[in-house]
Amino acid sequence: MPNWRRREILTFALSGCAVCSAAWSATSSDPAPTAFVQDFYDWYLRHISDRNGPGFEVALQDRPQAFSTQLTDALRADLRASARVRDEVVGLDFDPFLGSQDPDPKYQVGDVRRAGATWLAKVHGVRSGRRSTRPDVTAEVARGANGWLFVNFHYPDGLDLLATLAELRRSRR
């Protein structure tokens, strides 16, 4: 085989590998965000079962490094506002990490995909051994200076936690 033909084949093969590699990395799931999210949910469910107040408060106290500064500040502001008004609901009235008021006994991370600089992890409730077909919440995570952290939570109705907290803050003014 002539040298020019070998170069053509090699160039074609290498460009094909580059395209396949780029496509794979854009759609594949990095196991690190999946493990981070699943580990958090397993831990969280063990720690909220016997709490009287908002379950998410324990996560802010015990695992503050798991959340972005913006998310932590917004959740703490919501907790402070709720603590000032006892007779009515002025803050979150659901668990923001579970997307519900009535948690399932278990949560399982499903599809995880990259979305620019962040990763979106679909989280499904598991009840009676059956995983819900639709995710209860989609956790948005990013790499921080010290590892993975949650930057937002998205709900099936199209809302997200940061927007919900901002709207609650506006309505309290």
C-alpha cells in the first residue's frame, strides 16, 4: 500500500476516534457526580427521619460543604424568615432536596448528564421496591474547590429551588 494511502487511512481513523471521543464525553456519565449525589441522599434520609423542623436544616448544619455559597445563603435566609413568623408559612413548605412534603423511604440517582459546567442528576423516589418512572427532583451539581457541591435543585413542574427561594424572599418584602 502506498504511503499516501496509509496516511489517509490513519488520518481518517484518528479523526473518527476524536469525534467519537468528544461525543462520548459530552453525553457520558462521570461516576463522581453520581456517587456524590447518591451518597448525599443515602445520608440525608438517615438524618431527617427523626427531626421536628425542616429536614434540610440538618444538611446545612452537618454538610455545609455540599452546597454552593449562593444556595446555602438562600436556604439559611429562608430558615431565618420562617423562624420569625410562627403563625403562617412564609418559607419553603416542602423538602427542597426531595421535592415533596412526604418523602419516599429511599431515593435513587438515575440518569446523570453534563450540562455545560454543571451536571444534572435525576433523583427518583423508591417505594415498595419500585423506582418512580419520573424523577422527583433533578439535582444540579458542579465541581467546587474541595469537591462536588449542589448548586440548585430542579422540579418536574419547571421550577427550581433558587428561583423559588428568590420569589419567597420577594413576597416577604
